[in-house]
Amino acid sequence: YKCKYILFLENTYPREIIALKYLDDYINKNVALKNFKIIYRPHPWRKSREIINIKDYKNVIIDKQIARAYKKKEFSKNSQPNLNYYPSLIKNAEFIIAGPTTMVIESLIFKKKILLLAFKESENSYSPHNLLKYSEHFKGINTFNNIIINNSLNNLDKDINKIYNMKQSKEKKIDQKRNYFLYRDTKGYKSRLQNIIKKILVNKNV
């Protein structure tokens, strides 16, 4: 994209979409961000068929790779977006705002500043808070200095301001910490899943 942009990444259970309007309004109120756009990337395999009316937003652009399928409500695992598109999309973003999605890990590869949405919704099992809390693959994500975790929509303005003003990190520690999530050995997915299940069962029997 030719414009400066904030990349907004969605989870398969897109409850964090509530925050998109907050962000749109925040840009409207802040002169420093007047030239910014929000590139909203819906999850290609999202579990909800509800979509936004883009006309209700002044600064939001639906990511061009997903836009056609999103508008047609075609959310199927039979459609895998071209992975070669991801690096430039992430790399050129000013910062990332995301729900608990694996693209947070991919954003860490580029050492991006990340505002991770984890706000509570008392009546929703798939709230960002619960997804972050109970997802095995996100354990330890709070140790990264370039990630701010938003626990309440009431604090969203403050947290956006913090992430915007945060300096871009070039620390090697990010690479080292990220290796907790990325494996470089010969074990396959099947054996990893089996080991995790064994650990859970052992802990439950204690």
C-alpha cells in the first residue's frame, strides 16, 4: 500500500472487530495520524459470517488479498491465501493491532510493535481475553517488550497512543524469545500434539 498504515489482524473468532471502530475514531481525532489508514485483514477462515459495512468507516481499507472473498462471505479452508504476500504486508505496517491470531508470531519475525487485544466479554466464550488465556500456542507471549496487551476497551485509546509512540525495537532478544514458539528440529506436528495432550492429562491427574 502506498499510504502509511496500521495493520489490523483478525482471529478466526472475530470478536476483536469491536475495536475496529474505536481505532477508526481514534485516527479521526488525532492530527498525527491523519495520513494513516487501517488495513483490516479478516481471517480467511473466520467462524462468523457477519461482515462490516465499509461505508461506516472513514479510514479502513479491507486487505486486497481477502477483500473479494470477505464481501462474498466465502470463508473456507479450501481457499488458502498465497503466503508470499504476508511478509511485505507485515513489514511495511507502522504497527500491528491484532486479536489472538498466529500472525502475531509472524509479526514478531519483523520485530513489529504489536497491540494485542485481550479484552473481556462476560457473555462470550470466544472473547479475545479467553482465547489468549486458554490458547496453548500463546503461552509466554506477554514476555515480549514490543507487545502491549490491551485488557479493556476503556483503555484502548491509551494503549494505541503507547504503541504509536513506542520506538521500533531491534533487540536480538526478540529473536531469542520467538524461538520458544518456532521449532527447528525434526519432530512432526503429530508428535508435538501428542506430547502436549500427555502433559495436560498428567497435570489433570495430579
